[in-house]
Amino acid sequence: ASQFGMNEALEKLGIKTINEGTSTGLQNFSSGEILESYSPVDGKLIASVKMSTAQDYEKVMQAATEAFKTFRLIPAPQRGEIVRQFGQKLRENKEALGKLVSYEMGKSLQEGYGEVQEMIDICDFAVGLSRQLHGLTMHSERPGHRMYEQYHSLGVVGIISAFNFPVAVWSWNTALAWISGDVCVWKPSEKTPLCGIACQNIIAQVIKENNLPEGISCLINGDYKIGELMTADTRIPLVSATGSTRMGKIVAQTVAGRLGKSLLELGGNNAIIVTPDADIKMTVIGAVFGAVGTAGQRCTSTRRLIIHESIYDKVKDALVAAYKQLRIGNPLDENNHVGPLIDTHAVEMYAVALNKVVAEGGKILVEGGVLSGDGYESGCYVKPAIAEAQNSFAIVQHETFAPVLYLIKYSGEVDNAIEIQNGVGQGLSSAIMTNNLREAERFLSVVGSDCGIANVNIGTSGAEIGGAFGGEKETGGGRESGSDAWKIYMRRQTNTINYTTSLPLAQGIKFDL
Ligand code: UN1
């Protein structure tokens, strides 16, 4: 990694040999065991992190609740100015942070930079939004009364994020939470703790330079036990969690058990429908990027292609030819398309999926396999694979976080393809490739895709931050990022004001004393 300037990047981001895993940005509280972070790129130790105990968590929560008391009093546009400065710092650190994301997580350098760009974009979005936290005004049914609603700061927002977007998902939450006047407690994935430390070091500079209340940004590196403390904690009105459906169900139940709010971004099983009117060249680019980008570890990764029988062979041949062009290797080397999986456990799950699809009667079209030898020493590099399958296969119904693409044939009308597309438990992202207006509009209509994201002539991944991001069914129903996703970070209050000398009751009720 040193030939790619990794040492300089780590230094710029303030990553030391051993790092404090629990901090408020200004103070450190870690007293737990040491977690070592190894890179899936070359299998080498990057650095270590002191993990958190329940006592450390308590200290952080005290700092966060204390910070909230003053932070909520800072006017929203001034909070926006803080987020603007954070965005500026991210611009200055884009190269270093993008490299660390690529090295610790394994995604291609381009995608590492892209992830930091998403952080910068959400900061810009949030800055504008800080002057637009609008409520409505209503006409009261009573004379001399005025009604309106306002949005107030909510409190401490708990963020539990996944390894695959180790920095951007945090920023989607924090940027909106901060302009809302909330403070954040973040538990990053144990697989990417250094990305968390780097982000915290960046925001810590902003906190210091602006004399902000300590604790508006809290980091807590710990295992699932810390997650359990967060979900059960009544001091955290909103828990935003990204990860597996299995994890999301546990979070949802615990948070609902205390009637807190949760924002869930869980698994996807995203498909592209390819109709007879599709542009095949565009389809291939969209499908291949969707399936192998981030080595198939995006929640928006393309997992299924639902192809009309009349063009099936043509699309299949084009895909097989495209897969032959893929260069797999060190993601820091911009000549490579596909980097490693996050760890060897993910490699096992990938192998299991390929065995299962064959056992269920599928046919391998592009052979998979684990790569070994020069450059592949970490044991995390796999060949992107394609299999012909049925939508009903158990393995096709399951989200495997790896570059395995299933081809499914449909015949007849587009409705048949939509039925297959909707015929899975998850509901995150979906797409149709077609130049036929009727098919496209049908796909976007109420009888079309049941997903939170539905695209026409675009793949399933790579959403922009301006739209609300999230999905239905087992994906958890949460919406992050753009549009009016900010509302979940605030509490709504309806206010009715009487400026007369009498007290008429609503609904015309008479109550005279
Ligand atoms: C995720 O995989 O958790 O739409 C997020 C995309 C990215 C975000 C993915 N903007 O692919």
C-alpha cells in the first residue's frame, strides 16, 4: 500500500498505530480491548483501535446529552455553517479518506473517492436545508386562532453503520442530524473502525475551531453489546441502523419495545428487468457495474437480471464477454475494476452461494472461484460469477454480499417480469432497461416495482444523495439522505394560538361555566 501513498494518507487523517475508539472529538474514553484492523487488500495490519466498554459508553452518552442541551439553542442556519465547514474539511481530505476507505474496506479507489463525494454532497444539501426546516401553517376552524407546526431538535441520534459504506452512511445521518440540532453517537462496523476514527478526527477539528459543545459527534467502537446498549437506551430517541435484515429485526424490536424511532436500511435483492426494447450496450454497462462494483457488496448491488426470452441469448453473450474484460486486483490500482471482499468469511459465503445455486438446479455461466498467488495473498479476492437460475431458488431469494449475478428468463408481457422482480422479501432498488414508454411507465406505476428506488435506463446502484434513499419490506422502510428524509431527525409540534378574549372549543362543543 505504501506505493499508493497510504502512509501519507494515514498521517493526514491522524491515524496512529493505536487509536482511541471512543471519543467525543475532544476527549477520549476508551478502556476496552484492542481491535486490530487488517486490510483485505493485502492482508496487512493497518492499525489498532481501543474498543469501548459499557462504562465508556456511559461517559459518551453523558457528554452527548449534555451537548444536546446547548447545541439545540444554536440557530439552524448557524448549525448549517458548521456542516459547511465540515464539507470543506472533507474536500481537503477527499484523497486521503478515499484511499483509507479503499484500503480498509477494499472498494476501488474510484468508489472510495465517490463515497467521500457523497459525504461532500450531503453536506451541501444539508447547508441549504438548514434554512428550510419548514412546517406548514393551517387555518383554524375557530375565529381569532392561528395554527401552525414547527420542527424541533430531537436529541441524541444513534448511528449503527455497516462496513460497505464505512463513511458515507454516517454522514447522511450526521449532516441532517446536525442541522436539525441533534447530536450523534456513532458505532461504526467492527470491520472498518479506522474509517470511523478518521471521520471523527476530521469533525473534531471543526468542533474545536468553533468552540462547539463537546459531544455533538461521539464515536464508540465496540461490538454488538454496544449496539444493544444503544437500542435499549431511552436517551436515544432515534436509532439509525444499516446492515443485514437479521440485525435490523433485532434493532427494530428493541427500539419499538421502548417506543423509540428507528430508521432501518437493510438488505436488498435488486433486479434489472431487460425488455425486448432495451439498449443492450447500456444494459451491459449498468448490469456489470451494478453486479461487480464494490465487489457486489453494496446494498444496491444488482443481484438479478430478469431478461426477456427474445433477447436472452444476446444479453447473456454480451455479459459473458464483458466479464472476460474484468481486471481483479488491488483496488488502489486504478487499472483494476474489482477489489477484494471484506474478509475470508465473506469469501466463504460467496462459495456457499455458488454451490447452492448449482445444487438447486442453476447453471454456472461465468465460473467463480477464489484467487490465490501474487497480489491475492489476503485470500479475499474472488472472481465475479454469473449463474442461470430460477427466482424461486432459496439462494436467489437470499442476499449474498458478493459478486454473484443470477440470470432469470421471462416471457410475454412486462407484468411477468415485474412479478418476478417483486417476488423477493427485500424491496430496496430496482431498474428497467427499455425504450418503450408503456413498459417504463408500467414499471413505475402502482402495479410496478414495489421497491423504494425504481430507475429507468439506469442500473440499481449509485443513487444520488438528493433523493430519499431506502426501501420497503425487509429492507426496513427507512429513508435517509435527500428529499424530506430530514423530518425523522426532528420532532413535530402542532401549535394553536388563541388571540381573542373568549375560549371557543373545537368541534363546536359548548362548555359554559
Ligand atoms: C449502501 O450500499 O449501503 O446507491 C449504500 C448507492 C450508493 C449508496 C449505497 N449511493 O449505491
